[in-house]
Amino acid sequence: MSTRPTKPRDTTDLAAGLLLMAAAAFFGWQTRELEIGSSLRMGPGYFPMLLSGLLFILGALVALKSLGREDEPFGRIAWRGILFILPAPVFFGLTVRGLGFVPALFVTTLIAAQASVRMRPLPALGLAVAVTILSTLIFSYGLGLPFRRFGPWLGM
Amino acid sequence: MDLLNNLAMGFSVASSLANLLFCLIGVILGTLIGVLPGIGATATIAMLMPITFQLEPVSSLIMLAGIYYGAQYGGSTTAILINMPGESSSAVTAIDGYQMARKGKAGTALSVAALGSFFAGTVSTFLVALFAPPLTAVALKFGAAEYFSLMVLGLVMSVALAHGSVLKALAMVVLGLLLGIVGTDIYTGTPRFTMGITEYADGLNFVALAVGVFGIAEILRNLEDESDREVMTKNINRLFPTREEFREMIGPVLRGTGIGSVLGILPGGGAILASFASYTVEKKISKHPEEFGKGALAGVAGPESANNAGAQTSFIPLLTLGIPANPVMALMIGAMIIQGIVPGPNVVSEQPQLFWGIIASMWIGNLMLVVLNLPLIGLWVKLLSVPYYVLFPIIMAMCSIGVYSVASNTFDLYAVAFFGLLGYLMSKLRCEPAPLLLGFVLGPLLEENLRRAMILSRGDPSTFLTRPISLVILVMALAVLVLVFLPQIRKRRDEVFTESDA
Amino acid sequence: MTTTLTRRLLLGAALALGLAGTAAAFPDRPVTLVIPFAAGGSTDVVGRIVADKMGAALGQQIVVQNVGGAGGSLGAQQVAKADPDGYTILMGTVATHALNPLILKQKPYDPVADFAPVSLLVLVPNVLAVNPQLPVNTVQELIDLAKKEPLAYASSGNGTPLHLSGALFNSMAGTEITHIPYKGSGPALTDVLGNQVPIIFDNLPSASGHIASGKLRALGVTTKERAPRFPDVPAIAETLPGYETYSWNALFAPAGTPPEVIAALNKAAVAAMADPAVVARMKDFSASIVASTPEELGAHVAAEMAKWEPVVREANVSLD
């Protein structure tokens, strides 16, 4: 972590505040079709509307307080990690029923393994094979979880 | 000497060779599955429950209870080692436990958790044996107004969870409350914030949220710069606490046991608050509150004890009323019915063998856990020397299985990815995940009880003040609020020119 | 055609007896029983008890999969879309096959067109009970009290058979007892036991322990006849003639499942329901065994939808 001198503004907190306000606006917008009701007989929209408003105010306060303060560095961003870690569970979700447990888990592990620059292709393959075999033994055979090992997409 | 007779009967049931064996198997299986990242107690029990159906009722429930403690213990282990909590309670353990692990004190954190849990388990087991019926009567005095006030108290305390900016922590709580609202409104059936996705009609999955904002965010942080940073200190020091650390943990363990025992009795969601409340108390009375969030021993000892005590006493409403205090207890009720036992107030009188056998086995199970796990700590800690780039693909695979196995809902897996991104973004913006998580678990309870109280009082908001228990809790909330903000205001006055707002 | 059909049936029967097994006969691999509610609930309990014995009758394991969510709609939807080969079947309920389709504005599936009925397994009575501190002993006294002062009843949730049992009660008795929904039967019972809410409509199985111990006073069961386990508790219909509600559990396969497969499943289900162990459990559970034919289940679904349609309309319940 290096410290670079910058203009007196805490960009991290400014970003946090603005994002919170955006989230509040999003939730508030989603609330518009819900019935608000009254304090005595609250509708489904009452509580969310209240919270959206509160979040907006808090976001604005965070943003305001960030002005006139030292910046702290944002640091590096794990782009490679985001690119490979986050799709892993999504892939599993998309394919566990179609491909079945075994192939879905194998590819999921393989995708996640790509997130590190230190992981070479061959060890990654080995790891995915090991994880798949062990998990299938434990969860599918051992605990009898109701997963299809090979799904209909494979014609089995 | 009814109690002694009953306990003796319980122990004679629980210590039959077969039951000891089932308890042991339950504890071992629970620990082993629960220790897998992203697989918490609920998922573990759901996975292992069918195994127990073939057994005798007493053995089946003893084994199931063993699985429960084992899974909970395993969950804390993953929370400490890799910041991957599978339950709301271990989310609190993760805050300081993981920091201890990063400092090379994983062994200490794990043994403190084990010893604290065992002590809490012992005390609360006796509480269950001694006071189950009168405590149930107290629990039934809690109606919607009382639960609402209790949740308000929990929210006020949540601010103390943060170790950075209080303002941002509040914003995180509110964001958590909003995320907790996702799903179907129970009063009108209106879907809220579901984007028209039926799979989210029952709300977002807690495990998906916890795994995402804690575990996956942490993996991403560690992947930021692989060349020059080691995740864990290589030189792991002693596995067991020093004499000094022992002394340090006594207070938190005692207080945690008390807090957890009391909150665990409340069937309407009190146990959820146990570990959060204990953390708040420890941080407030600590001489070094600044250590919290950076690896404070009390931040592990207190919440872990509270958590385990609450887990034990949440058996009280189950055994005396047949009412589940949490999803795990609901599974236990299902198991009882499958075994042909009608849960209800009559279980104590009609099935004393079962009732006291389970109580005795609670203690035996806790003893087994501590005996099993203290030697295992060395092994767990060794896991940390596995290179991180090998560890995290395994973590991703396990948490995919774990999250999916809870409800076979693929949308929960998409939520994991989303919350992973959110958690990473939050950590980049220096927003803490623990207050978000607390808001998420409290949100639905807060709203549900607020609206129910208002319907029951026919729209009269004074119900929160005229009901004595509710009033007392609200006064406590006010007191905590003053305690939290007063030092800050004073500090602000003293140090107008400093930038700190914590 | 008929000869192959008979042959398959015979093979299925042979397999059921554990005498033979060829790849052609159903089932040659485990069957998945989808339970559209979380583990531990009453449907789950019935499902697991039946699955065990049915698997034995089929000669193949029946794997229970809980697909909870959206009041049972998610699990039902999953089976509606599954391959119609009999290897994925549903433990349907009054919620999945009568109430949800009437209540939901967006219909995720069609309870009649998307499913092939297999067998109506059990009927489960509901019960109207009050906290003993409420000074009423009969349904009539409750109606009289409700007309004098405002009362509230707890149920396991909005749009559940218990909510609608209350709605039907209100409409037939001319009362306006306020509905307080909970997230499931457990929390609702807790509040009634603690007298936070005086009245509850609940499944008889989950309330029976409390009724037996006197912690709850049962005013009436919702079935036409009294429940065998509680002969002293009158039927609500004795006060409000024509009042009848109950929950039920039934097996469904996806529409288009071959008739011989349905027949094999039905045979196994009927055999399972005749098993003495299952009979005993269902008795504990206050559930009465039906074990119908597929045709009877089809007619039952139609009758239930016709019965609930006006109640749902009158109670003005709708979910998106």
C-alpha cells in the first residue's frame, strides 16, 4: 500500500456515499408500485420507503463528509479474480441440472482455478479432477444428496 | 431430588453404548461437513438428516443434535480460518477470529472458541435441565411488541460492530434491512424487490449473502496482488492459549454464556442476536475497544460462547412447547414427527426417556466436541499452509455445492456471485460487512413484528410503551444509544480538528 | 400395443416384487420425489414416510428433494417442466394444486394441464382452536363473542389453507375476525399459546400435542366428520352446516407420463399406504389415508378448485 499525495478529497468515501445514494434511489424507485398505507395500517411499501429515504440521507452524509479530507488510496483491483471467481458459482447454477453434478462441478472448479496467475494449467486440471471425484464420493454417494450425476444434456 | 433422578435417567439413556456411538458419529459428521466452506449448520443438517431416520427415536434425535453442534463448531472453524461464515452467528466470529488467524494465532482462536463453547454448553445444558418449564413461561410473554423492541435494541447495538466510520456502519445496516425485505410481504403477499423472479419469493438466501460478502470478497482481496503478499503469516505460533490469554477469556466467556442463554430461549428469533449482542458488550466494556476488528480475543471468546449457549437454550421452546426457534429446530421437529413423536408440551411427561436423554446427550456431545477438536486444531491450522491458489478453487466448489444444497435453488448461486461483487466493492470502499449482515437478519423480523404489533393494538403505537417488557427493552436501547454516541460527541468537541469519526 | 403394455406392467410388477429387473421396465434408476416445501414441515414428513415404503414397493430408491419456496410453487413448477418419464414426481398439496393457481396473478403452471395425477394419499384435517383464557367453549360462543368485540386469528401465512379456512369461517358465520399471518405454523402457535393472539386455525397434526395437553382449547375440526383421534371435538360443520376444509397430499407426475408408468407409481403408492407402519404413523399424524386411483385424484383437484374459487374471490386474496 503506497501513499500518494492528492487533493483534499476522500474519493473512497465520496464514491461510497454516491453509490449508497444510487442504491437508495434504486430501492425507492422499486417501491413506487407498492402500497404505502398509513402508520397505523402499514402497507407493503411503508417500511421499504422509509428505509430508502434513510439510506439516501446516510449516503448523502457520507458523501458530504468526504469533502475536504485526505484521500486514501483505493488500491489495486482484482480484475482477474472478478473475471474468474464470480462466474464460477453462476456456471454451476446454470449447468448443475442440465449437465449434471459431476461435469458442472469439474468445470466450476476449473474456472475458479484460472483466477490465480500462479495456477498452471496442468495442476489446475488435476485439482479439478480431485475436487470432482472427492465431492462426488462424499455428497452424491456418501450423503446421497439428490443431485443427478450426469444430466440430460449429455444424453444419459 | 426429581432433577437428579431425571438427569440420572437421562445420562443412563444417553450413555448407552449405542447412543454414545450415534452421538459420536453425529458430532464427527457434523464437524466434517460443517467445516467445508459455505456449508453451514442448516445445510449440514438437511444433508445428514435422512441418515438418522432409520434409527430409534432417541438415538435419531441424539445423533441429530450431535450433528447440529458439530456443524456449528465446524462453521466457526471455517469462519476463523478463511473468513467464510455459514451462519449469522459465525459471521461475528469471523470478524476477529479471521484477523487472529492472519496474525498467526489461528490455533489460539480455535481453541478459545472450543473452550468457550464447551463452557457455555455445559452451563446452558444445566439451565435447560433446571429451568426449562419456567423459562418457557417467560418466553411466551414475548409478543410482537416485545420482539420489535428487542430488534430495535439489536439494531442500536449493531453500530458497535463497526470498527470504522459509524455513519457508514449505519448505512450498511439500512442497506442490509432493505436486502432483508426482498421477497414476499407476509401480510399482503406482494412481492417486493424480486424483479419478478419467483425464485426470490422467499427472500435472498442468508448463506449466499454471508459467503458472498465475507468469503468471496476476501478471496478477491487476496487475489489483488499475488506477487508480494502472503495471506497468512507463515510462522504460526502456539496452538493453545497462554495463561494470560486464559485469564483474558474468562470474563467474555461468562458474559457470553449469560447473554446467549437468555436470548436463546426466545423462540421468535432471539438466538440470532446472541453473538452480536455479546460482541457489542465486549467491545463496550473492553479497555482496548480499538483492538476489536483487528483480532481481539474477547471478540471470539464472547460471541462463540453466546452462540453455543443460545444454541442449547433454543432447545427449551422445542422440548417444552414443540415450537422451533430456528430453521434447524424446525428440522428437528420434522425428525420427531417422522419418528412418531408428537411434539408438544407432553413430551416431557409422556417421553421422559427421550426428553432427559436428549438433554444429557447435549452435554456429552459438547464434551466429545471439545475432546475431538482440540487435537484437530493442529490439523486445521496446517490447512492454512496449503497454497492459497490451491485453496480457493476448492472453496468455490464447496460453497457452490453448499449453497445449492440448501434449497436446490440455482438463483441462490447467482446471488452468491452478486454478493461477492458487492462485498468486494464494499471492502474497496471501506464499508464493513458485519452490520450489513445484521441488518439483513433483523430486517424481516423488525418489520414483521412492527406491523403485527400495530394490527394487534388496532393502530395504537403506545403499545410499545404500555407493555412493560417492551418498555424496559426500549429504555435499554436508549441507554445503549447514549453510551455509544456520548463518548463520540465528547470526543468531537475535544478534537474538532481531527478527522476521526469513529 | 396392448400386449407390450401388459408386458411392461407385468415386468413392473415383477420388479416390484424384487424378482427381476430389465432396462426396459420402470423404474430402472432412482425416482426423485420433489417436496415443494422445506424439510421438517408436514408435507415433508408425509413425503418421507411414503417415499421410503414406495421405494421398497418399486424396487428402486425414491430420493426426496426439497424444493421449497413461493408457497410450493417453485417445486411444482420444477416437476411440471420435468421430463414426463416418471423419474421426477411431486408431492402436491391443496396449496400447489388448488389455492396457488387460484391466488397467483401470474400462473407459473397449470395444475390440471401440466400434471398427470397419480394418487391422492391422505387428507389432513385443520382445527379451530383458542387460548384457554378466551372465554368461549363452542364455535357458537366464538361467533357470538366475535360479533360483540374485535378478535384476531393467527395462521401459518397469507394464502395458506389455514388463512382461507378462517376466511371461509368469517364469510359463513358473518364475523370479521382479523387475520394475522405468520411465517409458518410454529410462530403462529407460539403466539396463541402465549395469548398474544387468542385464536388459531392450524393443521391438526401440529396442534394436536397442545390440544391433548390442554394448552389449546379445540373448538372444532374443519372436516365434515369429527377426527377419530379427537372424538370430543365437534366438526365446525355441526354449527355452520356445509363448512368443510382440509389439507391434502397427493402424488403427481408431469403431464405426458406414459400410463403404464403412472400405473406402476400408483400401485407402489397404494401399497405403501397399506403398509402397517405407514398406517400407524398416519394415525399419529391425524391424517386419514385415501390412496386413490389417478382418476379419483383428477376429479378431486377439479372439485377442490371449484370449492376454493369463491372463497378466494370473497376473501380477496391475491398474490402476484
